[in-house]
Amino acid sequence: MPVRKLLPRSFYIHPPDVVSRNLLGKLVTHRLDGESLTGRIVEVEAYFGLDDPASHSFPGKTERNAVLFGPPGVAYVYFIYGMHYCLNVSCEPDGQAGGILIRALEPVEGLETMARLRKLPANARPQLLTSGPGRLCQALGITRAGHNGIDVTKAASELQFRDDGYRPEEILATPRIGITKAVERPHRFVIAGNRFVSGKLSA
């Protein structure tokens, strides 16, 4: 098995679009009850803080969105539609808001547990596990109460982002989806041809 290097804080200090592209192909791992639930990042969206009307940090720093203002490399988890959690990671230098929404993963290990957490049969199609931001949080057992504010750059953290050397052959940039503001910006990034991407590839 290739070495899985923990991504350092310096990885996240760049603008959201740069970090987004660099995150594609990396691994998200959640250690849950002694088991590693792991997926490869195949779809992300970049959010640009105070300059981005679609960003949670656009109105300014609040108790809810404080994680996005730094330091970089910290999990920001929010609840949406009264039913789904969404996983983000902060970027930009400390004090400057920025974040990346993890939209879809290709499941790598812990698939049976992922299916159980998703309330699906153990042999459920892998695409049903982690294709979509709400699905992947449910499959990995990620919640706001349990994981918002976790420093993903620490070796002791139960939630981590790691690099096993995989590099996408082609990355596509498209408009973000599921939002109503700044919808024209091409700040959604996907691994071209990956079957676990959660949505359409054009506006």
C-alpha cells in the first residue's frame, strides 16, 4: 500500500481555487470506532470568503462561520435543509476567509460500514455511498457537533486529509451547483471521467 502522507497546514494556505485543484485525488479518512473510513476526493467547490456572495463567510465573521477565517486546515461542517451535513476545509492565511466544500468521494475502505451508516444494504452500489456532500458525511459519520473545528493537519485527529501519490489525469472546472448567488463562477472542480462525481458537468 502506498504511503499516505498527512497534508500539512502549508498545503491549505493558498487561495480556494488552488487548494481545490490540489485536493482532487487526495484521501479523506475518518477513524470511527477503530476503523478507517476512507474516500478519494473527486469533486470539490471553492468559496472565496468576503468576495464571494455564495460563501458562508460573505456577511463577515460570526460564531457559526468562524472556522473559515482561520487557521487553514480546519474542518468546517454545517447543517443544511434540516437533514444533511456538509464537510468543508478552511484555507487562506489565518484571518482571511476561504474554504472548500467536499462534494464527492470515491470510496476506498470501510465500504460496509459506510453502507450501514447510510442505512443501505452492505452490497449497495458504491455510487450511493459518497457521491454528494450529504451522502459522504453520512457515510463517514461526520457531524457538525462531532467534527466542526477539528484540525485536520494533526496526526492525532480522527479526521484527516492524506496524499497517497495519486494524481488526476484531467481536471474539469465548471460553475458551482446547488447555489443561487455567483452561480456563473467556474469554481467547481472534478476529476474528469470519474463515475463518483455527484452532478452534471455543465451549467
